[in-house]
Amino acid sequence: MNSALASLRGAVCGLILVINTVFWATPLYVLVLVKLLLPKGPARDRVSRGVAWCAQRWGHVDVLLADLLLPIHWDIRIHAELNPRGQYLVCANHQSWNDIMVLIKAFDGRAPFFKFFLKQQLIWVPVLGLAWWGLDYPFMLRHTKEQVARNPALKGQDIARTRRACEAFRNQPAMILNFLEGTRFKTEKHARQKSPYRHLLKPKSGGFAFALSTLGQQLDCLLDVTIVYPQGAREFWDFLCGRVNSVIVEVRQLQVPHDFYQGSYETDPEFRARFHSWIGRLWSEKDQRISELLAEHQARAKG
């Protein structure tokens, strides 16, 4: 497809997604306003479920539109038992803003609508900011080591926010997503980090450990998601223009070592070292799996 036609497709797709966003944001906003007026308790939890239902429908229509308008071959492999009423903690690699649409597609109708940690500044994003708040997305205000050194009172606030956010998920279906790399994969970031992985940045395990310990054994399971773009990761505009031809998603269910639900990542150096080692092995396996999935795709393309 030539550039002009691709740009036209991107504009049409983008406009339709905006219309769908506004359509579903309207009832969602009504429920959010009701939620603002309610104290914490069963009634507020029921409203939260209503907000989540609107988000599920919103995402489902986005998936239907993408299937209708975009020439993407989806290879989705789910090796886990999922339930829309369940509670899951998810770790995934992160390459592009397209990952969000990919995850909506992969879990559409199979699991609760996912939630993920956001930077505090994103609450001011038009339309989406308040919707994210209504969906109980945790907004995090990260403090650098330099800021904590200047103001020791800031120490531990990030951890407290993580725990409070996860407490809000205890009484409702939830799928809490954590991009362990903390940012999208870029070649320059990979080089700057001197990452030991071929396809991944170094993982950050602190927030993941706190979420795991806070939610505890009420979780149905831990899901490891591997996202692969065989032609390479592209920007969201390229996605809308139809320049992303193939996506592979593999989901596997993991067994969490029992003591990881109870140990203290913050105060126990031995526990922290074991957790880092476990995440390191998980990331090494994911890196190898990405290589295997890419090789499989290339073999099929040649055949």
C-alpha cells in the first residue's frame, strides 16, 4: 500500500477509535461521578464493576474495529485457564504503545479488563485521565534517589502508594499489568543499560514484588506475557496505517514460590536477592523464547 493510502487508512482508523472512546467514556464518566460521591464499601465496589464493564465493552469494540480495518495476522497462544471474574498479576515485555491494543486483543472476553501503574502526570490526559482514575488505575509519583536524599520523608511513599493501589483490587475482578522493564524497548536504551538480554531491557522488580505480596494468595495465578512483532516494533500511527502485519502473543501461567507472598522486599536483603534471581531467570527464559518465536515465524514465511 502506498504512503497516501496508508495515511488515509490511519486517519480513518484514528477517527473511528476517537468516536468509540467518546461514546464509551460518556456512561463511564457518569459512573465515575457516582463513585466520587460514595464512601468505600460494597456500593462503591459495585459501581467500580460497572466502570470496568464499560471499559471491557470499549476495548471489545476497539478490537472488532481493528479486526475489520487492519490487515494483522494474530498468533495468540494462551497456555492458562482464565476467568473474567478472576484476579491475575501479569508481567510483560514492552516494545511499543501498540502493546496496549495487543493486550486488549489477547485477553478480550477471557479475563478482567487490565489495570496498570501510571505516572501521576497522566491523570491530566483529556478524557482518559479521569477514566483511568475511575478504573482504579494506580497513579504513581516516583521519587528519584536525589529527591529522597534531599527530603528523607519521601522514602517509602512509592511503596505505600503501590500497596494502597493493590488493596483497592481485593474485592473485585482484576488483572494487574506490570511492564517490568519500566519503559519501551529502544536500541539506544538497550545499549546504554548494557542489558544482558538480546531482546529485552533489564527488569525492575520492586513494584512487582510489592504487588505480589499485597495481593497475596487470593491471586488466581501469575501470567507471563511475551509480545513479539516479527517485522519489528512500530509506532501507533504505523499500527493504524496497517504497517503492522503480524503479531505474536504467548501467555503462560507461572507458579509463584510460596515465600514470595510473605517476604519483605524492602527490609530483607536475602529475600530481595532471591526475588531478583527469580525475575532474572524469568527474563532469560523470555529472551530465549522471543528468539524461538522469531525463528518459527521466519521458517513459516520461507515455507
